[in-house]
Amino acid sequence: MIPATAISVGQIIFIMNELGKSRQKMVAPASAPQVRLVEVDDGSAGQRIDNFLLRECKGVPKSHVYRILRSGEVRVNKGRVDAAYRLVIGDIVRIPPVRMATPDPEAKAHVPAATFPVLFEDDYLMAIDKPAGVAVHGGSGVSFGVIEQLRQALPHLKFLELVHRLDRETSGILLLAKKRAALVGMHEQIRHNRMDKRYLACVTGEWRDPKRAVKAPLYKYVTAEGERRVRVQEDGQASHTVFRMVESLPPYTLLEAELKTGRTHQIRVHLAHCGTPIVGDDKYGDFTLNKNLARPGVRPGIKRMFLHAYRLKFTHPVLDTPIALEAALPPECEQFLNQLRTTTADAKL
């Protein structure tokens, strides 16, 4: 240790200054927020500026995003805009310095890349044949779904979003948008009921009508266990499904379901409400029957919900051409029907 008398006043001042600089380096942030200039590409064209900012400024409170919009700190092509402004390709958006939450790389769940059978694809849309048992997106206890897996498998696509959804246990046609203009156009068709969506469902119970329209309002609720459910209730959302008999296989019936509205679990709840639940439905079905049908080696037997989105018709949102897609029944569903046909034929002998 150097004696205090051996250090001059100048040396003490120098040491204190150096210590101060070291302390500043230790506490200074790694990188201070900077002004960003972002050019709008076709992945963001047509989007409202407020939604664009919420995506670009992840971790920034929503109230703060709207505050910098109102104050004029956000500029588009050097001019002020309100929250309703829709972006155009080539717009230059000035985003002021905002401190964003830094994601924890270790906390991010691993998303394995995956491919699915492609039924249709162009520069604007992609339609896949989703298998049963796969969620369309992460959430509600599922860390990832189809959309996250496809984004991982197709990193060159700057924009990829779900046009609509399918329940996890429902198989069939799932449509995705590769451009924002396509997504906006498809949502417009859905809002005005210009998309023709058909499903095949095998139900248990007596069904005699060749065609039946069900207009039972649907109400969402949460069970005591915290699970989301839907039931028919007078103050629920208006809901409309048209059912057509495809094949009678007593005591089962193969039906076509045409969605006129797109409520959560609509087909499943409407059929259960009619007293003819879907085979294998673990939320609204005949649980004892489902358990028996899932036993190893049983005939007829099936271990999934028999609901399949088999047909989709719409107008291309950009090219304005008619598109008609079909997805064949999965082998396990076709096998179940063949077993029913054999049983029905034997009963007639």
C-alpha cells in the first residue's frame, strides 16, 4: 500500500477522475435508444400506423405508443399523421427513441420448422392441409402451432399470417396470407360472408333431414377449471350453420356443414345442441362412446374428432379470380366410414 504522503493532490484528483469514468462505464446502458427510419414494404402496406408501431415497438406500453403518435414525434414522410393513417409502400416512418423490452433468448420456446401438404400457393396466398392434433398458433398451453412452424421453415417470407383458424382437433384446409393486401382482402370477404367453407362431420344419433339450417345463438364462457367453452344461449352471438345429409350409416350420419357465420366451435356446439354430437368430440361429444371408439382393435374405431374442412371457395383478393380448393378425408376418417359401411351392409343381410 502506498502511503498517503507519497501521493500528490494532482495524483489523487487523477485517480478520482479515472474511478468516476470506470463507474460511468459500468452503469451506462449498452445502447441508448435511437431514432429509427423505417421504409414500408409490401408486408406492412395497408396497415394502420398505430398497429405498425405496436409491432415495431414490442415491449413499449400501448399508451406510450399512442402518446408519441399524438405528440407528432412519429412522422410519415416528414409529416404528422393520426392513428388511423394506413401505410403505403415506400412510406418512410420516423420512430422516435423508445426503450423496448429486451427479450430473454433462453425464455423463448424452441419452435421446430415443419412443412405441411400444400394445396395451393402463389405470391399472395398459401393453403395447406392441416392434420388433426396440431394447433394453428401458440397459446392456451400450446407453445407453438402451424403459423410459428411455417415461419421457422420459410424465413424468406417477410409476411405470413393466418386468414382464419381451425380447432386443434379439426383437420383440413387452412388458408394463410403472404401479403398484407391479401390478408385484408380475405378478411373483407369473411366479414361479408363471401367465403364458402364446407366441412364433413360424422355424428352419432338420429338425423333424418336432407337439409337443416340451425340458427342457435352461441355464448362463450369459461369453466371453473379455466377452460373456454361455448353454449347455446339467447343472449349469445347470432350463428348460422346449414347441414346437409351426405350418407346415413345408422346409428351414425355423415353430414356436410356449411358455415354462414364463423363463431368459435360453431359446428360442434350446433350439432351437440341438435342431439347429434360429432364422433370423437372431447368437449361437446358423447364421452363414453368416444372412449369405446378409441379402444385398440375395436371396429368401428377412431381416435380423433371426425370434423374435416374439406372445401373452400373464394375470390382471389388480388387477382380477382375464383379459387376452389378441396382436401381429401384423412385415412383414419375414411377407414372409420368404411368400417361403418361394412357393418351396415352386414346388418342388412
